[in-house]
Amino acid sequence: MTSKQTSFIYRNGLSLVLLALFAVSLAGQVWTGLRAFNEERADQGAAPVTLARYLHSGHFLSATFENWESEFLQMGMYVLLTVGLRQRGSAESRQLEPAAGVQDIAPGTPPWPVRRGGVWKTLYANSLSLAYLALFLLTFAGHSHGSGRHANWSRDGRGRRPAGPHPVVPAAYTTPA
């Protein structure tokens, strides 16, 4: 291998580009979200918030987790649907003719869940779907939490009692002024 092929950037180019694209898109969401949130606050007669305060607001949490929630749901459904459905010409799909999809795979040491069998093999066989399900549920919870915080700030800003079963809502569920 040449020194170019052993460089960190060469070996990790895909991860670095995807991380950079993620950072740029998140920065764009933060910038536009901060502007929209401060406009909403101005309409209600409240002072604008700083970037640091916005990053802890329910508005930011709700918007961010809502985006991630839809992405994980989409990718999870894609994984599940490509298991059983076929599409002519798609590299991700199984072949239309079952015999055409058979590939010779060189024998090797199977992963430990396959060797162990039972529930471990089942979990391993469904690990990608389970990972997307877990990510979807986590982002759903984050979206719900952020939406609750934002709703309580909106209600409080209009002089109404915060939503919830108790008249006093913990500080963690309110947006800082």
C-alpha cells in the first residue's frame, strides 16, 4: 500500500464526509430553528433567546427528534420491506428468480450468535430491524419530550397553566426564558 492509501482520510473518507454533511445539516436546522423560535417569542412579546438557551429549548428538541424519528422510521421500513419484496433492477432487492439469487459464500467461522443458536441467533438475524426500532422509539420519546416542553412554554407565555396532571410542572419541562 502507498502512503496515500494508509492515510486516515483515505481509510475513513466515507465516515468523514457523512459526519460533515450531518454537521452542516444540523447547523442549518439550528440556525433556522433559532430564527423561527425568536420570531415566535417576539410575536408573544418575549425577549429573544441566545443560541445556548435555544439548544436546551423544547422547540429545538422537538424539531430535531422529529426529523430523526421520520428518518429512522423510513429506514426501518425500507429494511423490513426489502426482506420480502422484490424490485426488478434494484441492487438492494433479491433476484426475481429465486435460483438466480443463490450465491456461493466461502465458508468461514460463523459469528458467535449463530454458533450459540436459540434466541441469540434470532436476535442476530433481526438485529438491523431491532436497531432501527430502538432508534425510532428513542427519537419518538425525545420528540414527545421536546414537544411537551415547547407546549408548556407556549401555554405559560400566554398566561395559561402548563399542561399536565399537576399544577406545577417540573423545571425540566419548561423552556428557559
